[in-house]
Amino acid sequence: INEIMSTERHYIKHLKDICEGYLRQCRKRVDMFNDNQLKVIFGNIEDIYRFQMGFVRDLEKQYNTEEPHLSEIGPCFLEHQDGFWIYSEYCNNHLDACMELSKLMRDGRYQHFFEACRLLQQMIDIAIDGFLLTPVQKICKYPLQLAELLKYTAQEHSDYRYVAAALAVMRNVTQQINERKRRLENIDKIAQWQASVLDWEGDDILDRSSELIYTGELSWIYQPYGRSQQRVFFLFDHQLVLCKKDLIRRDILYYKGRIDMDRYEVREAIDGRDDDFNVSVKNAFKLYNKDSEEIHIFLAKKPEEKIRWLRAFHEERKMVQEDEKIGFEISEYQKRQAAMTVRKVTKQKGEATRRYQVISPFISPLACSVFSSLFTLFL
């Protein structure tokens, strides 16, 4: 208990040093920093500072200074459990913060400025990136501290069940934060996938989505008495993207539209004659527009595939709700970084294609075909 209280007080001092020693001084230097840079470098550190001060105030009330072993701090974690989600935004932003700092530190002016801030605030002798790493480390340490506390708390202790519940809560928080960090690390792949789809129209996938949940081929009918069409579907959070395979090159996809999942409800369809579409269906499910009478029907080849799709739609809604709860979103900075990566990869592939086109006229058709296959393989 004493160790937990000591580390919390020290952490508050640490957050104060970042907010007052670094961020406040940076805001004064409009000639060196713009608002976007400060948002990238410091994220929501001020929100974390305010939250932690409230959390520690409540911890102090439950802390028995005379007999620490009688303290009851478990309920504090449970009461503040929703507040810990603000760490998700900070952790997701941390890699971008490191990249931005690294870029600035190539200029000696910024090195001297940050060192002057540290000395003025009388902070310990570590670089600014070390200070900014602390909140990431802190949220990961809570489950370890609570597990250790539970280990040495008797089951008869009044705080035992609260500490056990707090441990479960904090493990879930850190697990979800790690999961969202993984999603952000995959956004480059999503941007590259979109760049590979021909005839793309409308908003970028990353404007609304951050995770590919499921994909597969389905037969699709989108209006009564309409004919069935074979399409490849990609289910992301918030949207279902429809693509068509090229008739010759089956690895090439053409964009054919998308469905806004926030406006639709998924329902299972019974095998047999469907009243809405007047067709016989098997292994089918439907999407109903909540605001109109529009209905889409989808047919899988096998019952197991239908079940997998229904589970995927359930997972999509659950993910959206959890993201809304903690305010998870991709920042404009992260979108720009993903777009830059795509342009770089596309440029490299374009140069490789041009080199191949220069070589191909001088080799036989058969060799050209083999070379093309190998070329595609190594891309």
C-alpha cells in the first residue's frame, strides 16, 4: 500500500513537470511550435494530469496513514475505471510523438530549448522522450501492482474482493489499449489495400474505419426481383465495401460501392421462399436500412460461412460501441502518415513495373509470361 501511494504521488509530480515545465513553455514559443506539433508531441497529457489528480485525491481519502494495511483502495479503481480509458489516446499517439520529437531534435535549437525547460523546472536528468514515455509505462504497471497487492491481501480483508475486481478491470483496460494500438499499427496496410482497388470512389476507408474484420465472396441481391451478383465483401468497422473481381486477373479488384453499417440492421434469413425478394434462398442473411425500406440480401455457399458472417457483423457493432465509449479514432496526422507510406510503396512498384516493361520487349512471349509471374510473386 505504501509503495502504491508513493508511486502515485511521484507520478503526479512527473505529470506536473511535463505540463508546466515543457508544454507551457512550448506554447510560449510560437516561433518554434505550432498547435498541431504540440498535439502530436504531448497528446492529451493535460487530461491525464487532471484525471490522475482526482484519482489520487480519492486514494488519499482511503489511505490509512496509521495502519496502511487497513486501507481500502480497491473501490477507487472501480469508481474511476472509465477515466483510465483516456490513456488509450495517449498510448496510440506515442509513436507519432517520438517520430515528431526525433525530427525536431535534428535541429540544435530544439535540443537546447528542451534542456533549458528541464533545468528551469528542476526536473531529473532524463530527456523529454523519457518523460513522455512514463504514462505509457504507468498504465501497464497498474495490473502488476494490483496483482501483487491481491497476493498479499487476506481473503477475509474487507478490500479483498474490491482489489480482485480492480485487477480484472485494469487488465481489461490495458488489454484493450494494446488492441487499439495494434489496430493503429495496421492502418498502413488498410491504406495500401485501398490503393490497390481500381476505380475507387468516395471517402477513404481510414476516414471512418481502422480494422478489417472479415472478408469473403457472397451472392448479393439489392432490390426485389433483381438478379444475383457475385461480389467480394470487405467488412470494416462502420462500413461494408463491395468489390468485383477482374474476369481475367482474379487478383484485381474493382470498387463497386459500400454500405454504411451504422444505418443498417443485420437479420438472419430463413431458408426457403423469401417474401421480400420473391426468390428461394439458402444460407442467407439480410441488411435492413433503419431509415428507409431498402433491403439487401446476401447468400453464402455454406451454412458455416453464413455463421461466420453473422458473428463478424456482431463483432463490428461491438467494436464500434467500445470505440465510441473511449473516444478511439485515427488522428489526421496518422492518416497523413499512412497516405505517405502508400505513395512511397506505389512509387516503388511503379518504378519496378517500368523496369520490367523496358526488359519485356526483348524476351520471348513464353519467357515474358514466366517473368511476369515471378515479378508479381516478388512484389
